[in-house]
Amino acid sequence: MNKIRKQFPILTRESKLIYFDNGATTLKPKSVIEAEEYYLKTISANPHTNDYQIAYQANEIIAQTRQQTAKFINAASCQEIVFTSGTTFAINQIAQGIKKILKPGDEILTTSLEHSANLLPWIVVAKQVQAKVKTLELNSDGGINLEALKQKITLQTKIVTFAHVSNTFGYENNVLEISKVIRKINPNVIIVVDAAQSVAHTEIDVQKWDIDFLAFSAHKMYGPFGLGILWGKMALLDQLEPLLYGGGMSLTIDENLEDYYLATTPEKFEGGTPNISAIYAFQKSLDFIESISIKEIKSYEKMLKHYFIDQVKQANLQAKIDFYNLDSLSPIVILNVKGINPQDIATFLDLKYHIAARSGSHCARRTVDLINTKVSLRISFAVYNTVEEIDVLIEALKHTDEFLDVLF
Ligand code: PMP
């Protein structure tokens, strides 16, 4: 464990930090930080040319990162990897790009657990074309209920979109089962998976799953900010309209300024200068994850969650704290200390115990439908967290009634 923690400069600094806000973003290892700096110091070129050596290097980096990313999610081709600014951009790109196939009365199915990034783009597009967004029923384990899904899919269903792992409850969907059910009833449905919360914690295999689009962000996988990935099946990406128009993606513009010809996939989606230093650094975050392996990361984080649950039970914390998802094994916990605003608890944890945890709605505004509260405190673990840190958290949760002493 020390070997892993030592790679994160922020964890080895003098002022203590127990970082439990990994659902929002993970910390970055030295290799990622140094790679971003290396790019800026020694290459620094804008890749939209091959006229000189450092620009050629920049283009090589883009090609290598596409290759490595494709392998990571088992995409059929590196040309199916589109670089965006994040999951949010990727899903907006899918929704707006697909608009032309939607007609009034068409249906988009999703869940009430979605992050706003996988809900708002669909509500917006549905309004634009008079389609409808409908929610799917969930099982008691938080996954999409397959029987109810079967009933909901009709010839009007054009898109089914859902998070692989929810960013509030940490509930995991069985993507393969869901896609099998959908394909059997209506093979033309476009299946979109938001993997922002799962890609650094559990296996992804877009070909095995037989889905159509996947979106995720580098910064939640020990990688740089400002970089996201949109993966799509080649045939669908070819049909998708770009959301951004600009340099690097147009081949020609006719002399009357009436028509244009675009580059092919993936470049046609990457108008403007890419976040090239982040694209380089992202290679190092994939290397970091692969050096441990997703399988190991998953089993370690599961152990942390089990440990947390055991400690909660031993300390009888359920008497004073509402835990909403102790049944989920993903590394996310949401809770409310009875009678205390979660924001006060977050401040208390930070000021007294140096614990970073997040309060609020976690950008998933419809979870209120499930737990009858708009806000909660979210603790989310990652590979560098330890049982000793969880011990501190448990100690802190035992003493939450002292929160006013810290605040005033
Ligand atoms: N979907 C989920 C499930 C998320 O957890 C997040 C980030 N909280 C997003 C989408 C949006 O990611 P980003 O802000 O990096 O675009």
C-alpha cells in the first residue's frame, strides 16, 4: 500500500489529508503530474501540423493514447476513440449528434439515479424534437429492473441511457444483461453508458457488452483534468453530427461558403486545439491503473467498503446515522447524520479530522425520489485509501455531536 501512496505527492505532504472525495475526482500520481509538465516543457506543440518534429511528436502522442484507450475498454478500433473535455461534453455530443434520428413521440429511457450530465442533455434534446424522456424502474439493489425494462421497450424507444455505476448510491448495472434484453426486443435501440464512475474501479468491455456509446472522464481515473473520452461504434460515430465546428476537423469549405466537407471519425468531433498535454498525461494514468490491474483495484476497494460496513455495525452508528447504500459494494457511501445538515458534517470532518468528503445532491437531483432527501454526505474510496483512514472516519462519525465546537 505504501508503494501506491508514495506515488501521490499530495498524500506525502506534511499537512494531513484523508481524501474521501474520489467520486468527484481522484488524486493524481507523480507520473501523471510529471507527464503533463514534460509535455509543456519539452514538446509543447499544437498537433494540427506535421511540419516540424515536436508537432509530429504531438500527433504521435494522440495516436498512441487513442490506441492505449481503445485497448483499455476493448474497443474494436482506436478510430472509435474521440477526445472531449469530459463525460459531460461526450454525452452532450451524443445527444445533440443523434438528434436527427429522433422524431416527435420517440422515447429515451433512463433512470432517476443519473448524474445531471446524463439527464439534462437528454431532456434538452427531447424538448427540441418533442420526444419523451421516461424513467426505468429499479430493483432493490439499485440496478435496472430487467422485467420492467422489457415492458418499457417499444418501437418508439430510440435510446436507453444509464450509468454503469451511479455516483450517489454506487449501484452497479449489469450492462451485458441489460443490453441483451434490449437487443432481443428492439435491436435498433441505441445504448449509451455513462462510465464516469466505474471506469477506474471495475472492468469495461464495450464489445462484449454490445453497447453503442460510452463516456468517461480522465480526471476520475487518476488522470488529468479537462479530458474525456467518447467511444462509439464506428458506424454510429460516422452518422453522428459534430457538436463543435472549427479548425482541425474540416477538409474543405466551398467557395460560396455554402457547403463544407468534414474530416472522418474521430477527427470530425475534435474541432479546435486538443488538450494535448492532458492526452499525453492520460497515458500515464492508464499505466498507473494497469500497473495494479482493475481486478486488484476492485477487490481492494471492496475490502475497504466491507471494512467500513463492519465498523459502522460494530460502533452501532446506524442508531444516529442514516446510511442509504450499505448494500452496494462499489466504493461509495452516502449518509446523513440525523438532525445535522450534511454540509456541517463535511466541514466538521475537514476541520477536525482533515477528511475531505462531499455534501450536497452530487449532481443527481432525482435521487430524492428514492431516499426522500435532497442532500447527503458522500464518502468515496479509491485505491490509495487505507483501513487506518477508515478508522479515523469511524472515530469522527462517533463524535459528530461535537460539530458545533469546531464550527464556532
Ligand atoms: N456522470 C457521472 C456518473 C459522474 O459521476 C460525473 C462526475 N461527477 C459525470 C457524469 C460528469 O463528469 P465530468 O464533470 O467530468 O464531465
